[in-house]
Amino acid sequence: MFKVLSKERLAENVVSLLVEAPLIAGKAKPGQFVILRVDEEGERIPLTIVSVDDSRGAIRLIFQEVGRTTMKLGRLKVGGYISDMVGPLGKPTEVRNHGHVVIVGGGVGVAEAYPVAEAFKSAGNRVTAIIGARSKDLLILEDEMRRVCDSLYVCTDDGSKGRRGFVTEVLKELLEGDTPINLVYAIGPAIMMKIVADLTRPYGVHTMVSLNPIMVDGTGMCGACRVTVGGQTRFACVDGPEFDAHMVDFQELMARQRMYLDKEKRALEEYLRRESRIG
């Protein structure tokens, strides 16, 4: 059992939990994740370790309430418990001094971009970050990102905060600018990561993406995160979650993501009906 030490709602349907997990906290590195079950009847889901609180032996998890399991997780209160959690899992981010690193985070992917940006900055890189959301009310971790980056661009689809438009538009401008970029790292919706890869390819800029959003079981057993990378089958959970963006078959990846939408929708509707009856 893993105790919830604190809880904060960062945006609409986006929740941050600080969870007591000293063994995980003692070994966690940027880019890694945990697999958890909210209760004994729950499904297993992956969540990136956003940060570690060494003094409390705790890890910070940030997630969006989009399905049955994340809604149940979001309803936990301080003092409540998560039934099962294992980690840290996945290969850590390969952090070294590249020179100028551009971090691109979209939506709740900003939570996964934050520890990576902090690690690259600590390694001596010049770090530029581009973060975005549909509106200012959905933007998360702006202050945290600003603290660990040399420069930060904020975008919203509706123009309610920062620049109006998409993060990829700012990336294109930076690629066309006079300042060389040595590495681009992107995390967010699959379509955003695909566009990032398409943008950087003509410039020959090494680009990494985190495929955390497509993982399910976290052990390589379920096969749901199977993806073709460089013509070979890989599993995001055990072989990644980070891969060379220019080698990922994003068309296949996005098609697989759509396979279970109907089942996920039915599961959520059933959960909400049951909760309404109980309430």
C-alpha cells in the first residue's frame, strides 16, 4: 500500500499526487515510470515519475482524468492509499551535454518533459522549452519549467496564454533561426510527436520522443505498446520509453491507439453509472 501524502489539482481534470514510496524514490531517474493499480480490482496503468522528494521518500505523479482508472485515482484523498505500485521501470533518459537542447511538451506531456528538462540543464546544456495546451486553464508546470530552462515559450490553441497556436509552430521558427539546435526531445500526443519528427528530419537534428502515452501493462507481456522502430518491433515499456523519433512508425502507432477507444468509452460509462448510483 502506498500512502497519498498530498494532492493538488493543477488544471481541469489534471491532478498531482505526492505518494510515499521510499524504495522507488531512492532509485528513480528522469524518464522512468511506475505501474500502479488503484485498488485490487483495478487495471494496471503507467505514470511517469515527475519528481522525487528525498526527505519524505516520495514520488510525484501527474495525470489526466480521462478514463475509469485515472478518475478513480483522482478521487483518492490525502491519507488514502494506492493498492499496488512497482518501479522505477523503463530505461532512463540518456543525459549528457549535447549543447543546445529543445524540449517540446504538449498537454499533460509537460509533466513528463519537466524532469527531462531539469536533467539536461543539470548536465550543462542550454535548455529551451516549448510547452502548450488548448487554453491557459489547462496549462501545467509553467513556473517549474521556467526555473529549469534558459528560455521558455508558452503556446495555447486559443491564444489565452502566451502565443496563439501550436508548439510545433514555435519549433519550426527555432529550426529556421540562427541558433543551432543539437537535440530535440518531445513528449505529448502521438500526432504532435509525429509532426515534431517530420519538422526536424530535413534539418538533420537528432530527435527523441517518449512513447509513454501508448503503454499499458509495463512488462512487455500485453503487447499493447508494440511499435515499429527502424523496421524492427519494439516495446515502449521495456525497450523504451524513449526512441529516435525519425525511426518510429507513427502511422502504425496511432492506428493501434485507436483500437480500444470503444472499449475504453464503455468502461468509463459503466464506472460513472455505478458511481452515480452509489452517490
